[in-house]
Amino acid sequence: MRITISGPPGSGKTTVAKLLADKLKYPLICGGDIFRSMAKKKGMDIIEFSKYAEKNWEIDREVDKRIIEMAEDLKDVVIDSRLSGWLMHLNNIPSYKVYINASLEIRAKRIWKREGGELPKIMERVKIREESEKRRYREIYGINFEDLSIYDLVVDSNDLTPEEVVECIIEGIGYGEKH
């Protein structure tokens, strides 16, 4: 089963995707890793590269193309990408689509714990990055990222541990205690 994990920065999607892939013994495709690798090759940080990608749609298209190709090749896989649910939906690739969300404050604190820095600056960077991505997704694909109607499961991770979110997903796909 293909399982997509989508959500905004700091929602916990990558942590959950890794735990879920490990629990199910599925390979993991991480769109953020692809994007960060491309940014590094260009010598840019994630904010600079996001702004660059706004004017250079081939960046997002290349990331998404790689995700789609890998997803088509694998029947059982966890896909961690902001747009993975939408990519599977738009390309008619069967999958169980999960969206994880949390408040801006919680997400910024999670990023701060992971990366350090100043919390107010992190909040501002998260807002800038999200707005950049929303614009790109709307302009490139006509996607309203805030439309959650395509998802099979929407989880608010504010008060849940990553393990509890994984359990919600396991229940959602009907695997229960078997795995």
C-alpha cells in the first residue's frame, strides 16, 4: 500500500513517515530530501531555494516527477512530501493519503528544537516558506494546498506524539495490531 504523509513544515510529517516506514518495513521516499539536495547543489539555503523555485517552476516539477516515478515503481511505500497526497490524487495513483497539521506556534517550536536559532525568526521563516509554497502549488498545479478534501485521514498533531500519530494511521489503514 502506498501511504502519503503531507503537511506543513514542523507538523511532524517526516518523523511520522520515518516511524511508519520502519514499523511497516516499507521504503521511504522523502520529497524534502530531494528538495534540500537540489538546494545544496545550487549553494542555497531552503528559504533562498524556495524563493528561487517560485520563479523557476522546473524545480518543483523535477522534485514531483521524481516522487511520482518512485511511487509508480513501488507498491508498498511511505511517501513524505508536502504535495505527495495531491501528486497521487492528480496522477490517479492509488494511495492512502494522510495530512498532518499543527498550530504555527507548535510547528515553530518543533523546528526550533531540531535546528536551534531564535523562535521569532523561525516563525517568520516558516510563514515565508509556507506562503512561497502555497503560491507555487497554486500557480504550477492549480492546487489549493489548504483543501484537505482529498485526504483519507487528517490528524492534528498538536497534542500527539509521533508514535500516537503513527497509531492513528495504522488504525486508519486497517492494520490494527497486526503490525
